[in-house]
Amino acid sequence: MKRGAPILLVATILLSGCFRGPVYKRPVVPVPPTFRGQASADSFSLADQAWWNIYSDPLLEDLIKEALKNNYDLRTAIAHTQEARAYVGVERSAYYPSVGFDSGAQRDLGVYKFRPALDLPTAGASTHELFVGGLSTAWEIDLWGRIRNTAAAANATYLGTEEARRGLMLSLVSDVAAAYFELVELDRRLELAHQSRDAFQATYKLFSERFGAGIGSKLQVTRAESALAAAQTTVDDAERQIAEKENQICILVDRNPGAIKRSPPELGLNTPPIVPAGIPSQLLERRPDIRQAEDNLRYALANVGVANANFFPRIGLTTLFGRVSTDLSSLTTGNSDIWALAASASGPLFTGGRLTQQRRAAKAVFDQAKFQYSQRALRAFQEVSDALTASQKLSDIEEQQKHEVRALTESVAIANRRYRGGLASYYEVLEAQELLYPAEFSLSQTSRDRSLVVVQLYKALGGSWSLDDTQFANGH
């Protein structure tokens, strides 16, 4: 080895260390000490629990497992993740020399003229054959970090697709749970609608018979008829919404539209009385969308490194080793060796500002990713706070509506007793019924909303974040 080679190697290593490229640092996001709507930071979070402990209905659990296994959007996300992972390997392959082979065969025909004085033929021809075979290598020395940053960008893209897939799994669990709770509440609403319709049907029949006997008035009949029609409309609308909600769940679990098995509404929806949110700073580590936004930031920063490296020359080495023979059979045994070793450097001298603008664009993309990350984190804090506030207020609303329903139920009973005692007309009973059934519908919807808030909070906190993919998909 020549004396200058070690010096060149050391210089290359030192220069390579000087051009590592931009170093990633997570942006500083203002993190509140507690979520709004949270009395104090909880050591335990709802997100620490597995989803099957949150949604304890066995029929719902089966639907979620089916969705995680069959949903087409999730399958697409998995395939996209596999694609991104393969591209990481594509970019990392540039770290290593590429090795190929070259081979060829050539035949030449030569024609010669001779002097007649030599008493030889005046013309002649000869054929020459040449065979060549060898191996060639090419390797780019990543002195300025172009390959390293390109591979880092591809890896950030892959990690981002992993978080996107994880986020889709969490959204899928939440969507199935929310649709299931809405379906159970629709069953309850349909049950109330049937009770209302039957009551108004009996009232209408009574008023019609009394009017036919010349006792009642036409006003009572028309009022009862109107109430009955409204009750029947409520039944039909509830049945429509139930069919649509079942179809929605079927699509989530990858089925053709059809019926969905669910628990009867009288069992009620399991809503935990306390929903701990945990520590706000942990949200940055739990939520898949925030983690994906950070991967996008890493990707943008790596592209800044690539844009910087493009200003410097690309340095490469190429080699060729092989044999030449006039006979194919002696190509591997002959002594006619050929070899070549070359170093190359190519770089920009004048590009009309193209490289400068590319670097500016890469930095602008990085700034966008940084702002998007910060905005995503702030929105996450908002979503958690909204869910916590809604959980508290809906609990208070539900208690007040329960009082209202109890009072109106007693009002209907009093009106019936007064009517049977001849102290009031049945019109008073009808009026009490018209107040009771809407109140029961509102209470049913509020109970549903309390369950939906738990779903929203669990998703906002990045629930089941500690589970690996197998545990998440299989449940347990």
C-alpha cells in the first residue's frame, strides 16, 4: 500500500464525521400539568387497560376481534407498511457495493492480399474469436451522508406507516364499540317507541269509541290520532336507523349487510364511574397519530440532510476482474487476466440555483412537519379535555333526566287515577304521556352518549398502547 493511502483513509473518516447532517431533536410542546376537567394528574390511565377490559360485552368483543382480523382498510394499511419496510431495504442496499458480471463473445473476419512473386494464393481470409468474462463492482462512498439520510428518510416513512396502522387499529376498535353502543341504544329507543305507540293506540281507540257513543269530543279524537301517528313515525325511524347501524358494523367487520347479534338493551351499557386520564406528558408517547407526526418530522429532517449532501461530489470506486480467451474452453483455465481499478468523483458546478431551491424546499417541509407535530399534540390535549368534561357533564345531565322521568312517570300514574276516579278527562292522561316518552328518549340518548364518551376518551388517550400487535389483534 502506498504511503498516502492511510492518510487518505483517515481524512475520509474525519470528513465523514464532520458531515453527519442535521441532528434530530423533538420540538418542545407546552404540556399542561393536568388535563382540563381533571382534578389532579392520575398515576393510572384508562389507556393502560386492554380494550377488552374496557368493553366487557362478549358479543362486542367478538365483533372487535372479527374487525381486526378482516377489515379491508386495516389489510390495506398492513400491506402499505410492508411496502414501506421493503423500501427501507432498497435504500440501505446503497451502503454496500453492487456486484455484477460481464461476459461477451466476438467473432472477426479478416481478408488479406499476397504478392504473386511469392507463389502463394493471391487472397486469403481468417476468422478470429474472442471470449471475455469477469466480475465488476461499484461502490459509492457515503462521505457526506447522502445515503445515510436517504435510508433514514425511508425508515421514518416505514415507522410512520407502522404508527398509522396502529392508529387505524385503535380507531377500528373505537368505531366498532361506538357503533355497537349506538345499536344497543337504538334497540332501547325502539322498545320505548313501541310502548309509546301502544299507549297512544289505546288512547285513540278509547276516544274514538267515546266519540262514537256521543260522549267525547272530536278534538280528543284528532289529538289522539296525531299522537299515534307521531309514535308510529318514531317506530319506523328507529327501525330504519337500526338497519343502517347494523350495516355499518357489517362493513367494519367485513361482512355483507345483515343482522348483528348484541346484548339486549335491558342489560344496560357498562360505563365506568371514574375515567382516569393519566399524566398529560405521557400522551406524546401513547398516541399513534402524534408518534406518526414525529416520524414525519424525522423524515423531513433526513431530506434536509440529503439536500445538503447534494452540494458535494459523489465519490465512488469501481473494479473489474476477469479473463480473456480466444477459446471458450480456456476462459477459466487460461492466463489472460484483465483487471481494472478506478475512483471517480462527480459533483455540481452550476445548476442554476436548483440545489439551493431544493434545500430551501426541504427546510420548508421540515418546518411544516414541526408545526404539524405541535398542532397535533395540542389537539390531542383538547380531545382528552373535551372527553373528560363531557363525561362529567353528561353524568350530571343523566341524573337530572332520571329525576325528570321519575316525576313524569308519577304524573302519568296520577292522571290515570284521576281519570278512573272521574276527577279528570283522559285528555289529561294523553298530555302526561306526551311529556313522558320524549323524556325517556332523551334519557336513553344521554346514557348512550356517556358510553360513547368513554370510547372517545380511550381513543384520545391512545388506549392499549402497551399491547403488542398480536395481543391487540387477538384480544388476550
